[in-house]
Amino acid sequence: MGFGSEGGLSMASTTNAGQRSVNDPTGKGKGPPSKATGTKATSSKSRTETVHLAMRQAIIEQRLQPGEKLPEDAIGDAFGTSRTIAREALGRLAVEGLVELKQNRGAFVANPSLDEGRDTFFVRRGLERLVVEAIIGRLRPEDAERLRAFVAHEKSVSGTNDVESIRLAGEFHLLLAELTDNALLMRYVVEVVSRCSLVLAMYARPHSSECGVNEHEEITEALIAGDADTAMRLMDEHLSHVASRALLEAKGTRDIRDILSAYAPQHDDNGSKR
């Protein structure tokens, strides 16, 4: 977990072979080339989704810090999209609680207080208990294999890649939510895990990522064994440990163009994605 954050969803952008990516800077807000199927509205929606997911990932990975201003023109420059697309993506992030929209001032990465953070973790612990209740005794052999493989991957990057550890720490919980086959529950877990990552990005003290990985492994084995009491206790203790790492430690802000450039696709002079 690197610096104590339980991160959220990663952003994966896929396109059909031979088609320009929907967030290709060479498109300048015009959407995919004409041979791509779908209406103009569909193209616009895809481009908005691409920017939305990339921005979410930048926030969750702590590249964009709490309180940081998010100018629409800078976001558009970073992704080669219009300000309208940037505005729509910011609106989605605001609904998720990751961005604050302030009248006459613009958009900012949400800047939760410690009290708000405590409330968020309180809600999260309740949701995660529901996740455990929903999947205990229902895991199939392939689910168990998937969970163990995920934890093994977490272990492989622990202590060597802080950003990856942060992302995987949160995705472990999203994977559990996915295994419930309850779309509404997963939606709420995605939102609350993302909000928790903001709290931790602002207030958490550094610690070893090995702690979280070991706790994930213990939770996994209890779930696979069908031991509801142990799984519930371990999950509650794990989230309590994560929340306890929150300390008042303000962090600075930077120019977001430099940060978001790493999330925009790179292209050569001919417009081909590298």
C-alpha cells in the first residue's frame, strides 16, 4: 500500500485493431475516425469515459492531490479533448465524491476533513461486511484461484513499486465486491474505496505495504475456508488498521499538465499510438 492508501479502479483503454484510441490527442475532440461504428454521441461518451477513468486513476494514485485545482483547459490539453469533455468528466468525478465543483472558482480534487474521513471509513466498514456476508460460502474454485493469484501479484510488487501497490490494495476490495455479483453493492464499494483513498492520500503516514498484503492473504484464506466469523473479524481489523494510519499531514500541489501527461496516450508524428 505504499503510503497507506487503499486505492481504487485502474484505467484500461481498449480499442479495435487499426482504430484510433478514443482519447487520441490527434483527434482534438473530434472522436474516433469515421470507420469506427457508433454515433457522434456515442463517441463523445467514450471520450468522456476515457478522461473520467484516467482522472480517477490519477487522483487515486495520489498524482493529483486533495485541494488541487483542475482547470478544464489544462485537462483538455493533456488529453487532446475539448473543454466540454473535460467538464463532463469532472462532473462524473464530482458525483463520485472525488472532485468538488465550486461556483465561480472551478473544479478541485476533493479535500475531505478528518471528520469526513472517519464518516467515510464508518460507511466503508459496513459495506465491506455486506461483501463478506454475500460471498462467504459461495466462492467457486475459480474464484478462490483468482483471489490467491491476485494476492500473489500484490506480494510480488510489495516494496518495489509504491504506485502499483496502492492501486492493487484497493482493487483487492473491488474484486471481492465483484464476486458478490451485486452491481449496486459494487458501485457503492467503488465510490467509498475511492473516497477513502483521498483521505489517506492527505493524512496517512508512510508504512510498509507488506502489512496490508498479509492481511489480504488472511482474509482470502478465511473466505475460501467459509469461516464467516474469522473473515468478518479480519476484514474489520484490516480496515481499522488502514484508518488508523491517518494523520494530519498536508501536502502541496503542482501543475496538473505535467501529471496528466503520463495518463494520456503517446503518439508519433504520424498520429500512430506508441
